[in-house]
Amino acid sequence: MTVDVLTHDEETASATPEAPAVATDEATTVTESASTSSEGAAASSEAAAPSEDSASAEPAAEEAPKPKRGRPKGAATASTAKKTRTVELILTVTGTADGEWQAELKNGSKWVAKGLEIPAAAVSRAAKELHADLSGPIDEVINQAREAQAAKVAALEAELEKAKQALAELDA
């Protein structure tokens, strides 16, 4: 049996020059596995597909131990990073076209403050201090509200003048 395997390998190696020759260690391994079996047919079937008997005859030490799940313990893997506690605060600032601003503050799922009125100037200052990208759009909204209020004041002043004229005509 062993001679057939070695002869076959030698024939294959001589037929194809690219194929590597069988190493001496591999030939010894094949010879040892074939000599441990009692029958030639059993040796060829065991070499092709090991049965339960041959698997139980091999020592369990040859199997690689399974790695344990999770992070390995030890001083080498201990984290030296300081763990920081984060706090989730959500500040929502809403404004209307009339220039009225309100703020709401939420801590996690609990409301801290709701419906607080805030002056537009305070919103503009806070946005400028937080970030330039925030202050630009907020200032645009405040300027639009300012223009709308100025137009409203002009319309009301015109109406007031008409009302004063109507009053003056009635007194005359």
C-alpha cells in the first residue's frame, strides 16, 4: 500500500515537472499511518476517509483549543482610558415669522423647561457664540422677521394717520 502511494506520487512528479516532489516527512507519515492498520484495504479507506474508530484512536490534544468568547483578561489588555459619563440635553429653539422665539429643554426623556419666551437678540447672540454656521441662517430669519415687523409698523402708522385725520374732521 505504501509503495503504491509513493510510486504514484513519484510517477506524478516525474510526469509533471511543475509538481513538487513528496517530502521525506510526508512519506514517513503515510508509511506510519498505513502500518498501523491491520488490513491493506482498511488502510486505504482510513487514509481516504477516517472512520469513527480512527478518530477516537487519535488523541484529543491534536485538536486546536477553541478560543474563548469576549475580551481577553489581563493587565496587557486593560484599558487605561478614562470613562466619561455623557449627559443628553436637548435644547430646542423655535421662532415664528413675527419674531417670537421660544425655548424648550429636555434632559433625556424628562422635560426641564417648556415654552420659555426668549428675545430674538438673545437667540442671535447665542447662535454667534455657538458657531458661525448656526448664526448665519438664524440671523436671516431674524432679519426677515424684523423687515416684516417694520412693514407692519409702517402700515399701522399710515392707518393711525388716517384715523387722526378722520378724528380731526369730526371735531371741526
